[in-house]
Amino acid sequence: MPLRFLASRIVDLAFVLFGVSVVVFLMIRLIPGDAVAIMLGANTEITPERIAELEARVGLDKPILEQYLTWIWGVLRGDLGTSIWTGRPVAQEILAQIWPTIELTLLSILFGAGLAIPLGAFMAEARGKTAEVLVRIGAIAGLTIPSFWLGIVSIFLLSKLLPGVQALGYVPFTQDPLGNLTRMILPVIALSLPMLANLSRLVRSAMLDALSQDYIRTAKAKGASRRRIIYKHALRNALIPFITSVGVSAGYLLGGAIVIEQVFAIPGLGRLVLGAIAERNYPLVQATILVMTFAFVLVNFLVDLLYAVIDPRVSR
């Protein structure tokens, strides 16, 4: 990969992250109403003294440019602020609950993307056959079924069919590997189904397009077997748009994980951010959204680099 291409992508990443930081910083400050009064809540007597005290604690008594510079400098040093209610560093609270979200997202990517390739290749190879039509109908259904509804239905069915199996909660992998994976099966399926349906249809379309190209005709003329043509020549070229879509889908999985974590009682970032919103914990909400947005941008940056590795023409 040329260094010039890598440097340009790093510069682009820096500009994107700067824009993200500005949006996240201004997001809560620009909402209607008095943010400090909202943070104090309805159960606390709101007085000018209390408002001034909280403004000083979260830095809202300074000019907005100074607030941003102070905040972003802290972020660059790993200081995401202090939780209003617990008094603990926000970074510690995020680190304590980020691992279930990371595990859920990674397992969903592996399941959805890993299964989408053979399914998409099968649909392209068996085009027009009954089995392909059934799989395609299932893929369309997967795009229309909401993940949270599928999660609720799967919990209900499991409780009826296997009442002794625990589907809710979370057990760390290091503590009980089997228990961890058992409880993650349903959340992973519910979260990854839309991704699986979308990516399998993408692989099918890309492979059908690849199969109509001249190099495929050349391979057929040379006597290459159908399986070699499908899985070596066509599939390799179909993976380029597939990888790009995986990066975009990973970002949406992070957002979907928040809802799925609530359905399956998983103590991840979803519960953390929703609890912070309910408590009006302003610094924690801001930091959690920043971390999740940064993860989305970073994943797409890495996918962009991988895209250039697979197709060197992109970096020229």
C-alpha cells in the first residue's frame, strides 16, 4: 500500500474525527431548555446556587470555545470527564461495561458476514431454482423483521421449548466460556439477521454481475470447472463491495446492540447510555456517544485500508 494513500486516509480520518467531536460536543448543548436544570432533575430543588455549582462542576460556566478546547484536550489525554452521580471517571465506567457490547458486535459480524458469503454464493449458483427462491425470500424477510421483535419472540420460544436454558443476562467468557456463548446465541442471531440478509443479497448480486464478465467466459473456454469459476474467480471479485458493506454494517450493529442489550438484559454500553440519559448524567452521555461514534468511524477507516489491499487500483 503506497504511503501517500495511507497518509491521505489518515488525514481524512483526522478531519472526520474532528467533525465528530464537534457534533458530539454541541449535541447536548444545543437542545432546547436549560441543560443544567434538566441534569438536576425533577426531584431536586432548582436554585441559582445549585445551578451555578453544577455548571462549575461540568465546566458550563466557561465560554463555549474554552469548554470545547478543555474537553477535547482531556479526551486526547484519555480523560472523558467525571460522572455526575457516582463521581467516578467516565472512562472507568465505560471500560467496565464496554466488553459485552464489543463481544456482541464482533460475534454478530462473524456470524452475519461469515454466513452471508456461502449463502450469497449459493443463491448465485442456484439462480432460478426452488431452493434459491426460498433462501431469497428468507433474506427479504430478514431485512423486514425488527431485531428487537425477533429477540423477544426468541426468548418466548426458548422459555416454552427449553425452560431450563437461561437466555437472559451475561456471564463473562473468562468466568464461564460455555455459559457465555450459550447466552450470546440468541442476541447474536437477533442482531445479525438483518446484516446477514443484506450481505447475502449483495454477494448474490455481485457474483451474478461477475459471472457475466469476459474473464469468466475465458475461464469457461479453458475448461475450468463450474465450482472453480464460482468460488475462485467470481467470489473473489464479489468480496470487494462485500467488505465495504461489512464496515458500514458494523456501525449499525453498534447502534442495534443498544436495543438488543435491553431485550436480553446484557450490561453493556446500551444499558449504560440509556441509564445515563434517564439520570441526566451529561458527561457520561457525551462520552459514551463519542466512543461509539469513534468506533464506527475507525471500523470504516480500517475497511477502507483493507479495500485498498484487496484491490490495489484503489490506492493508485
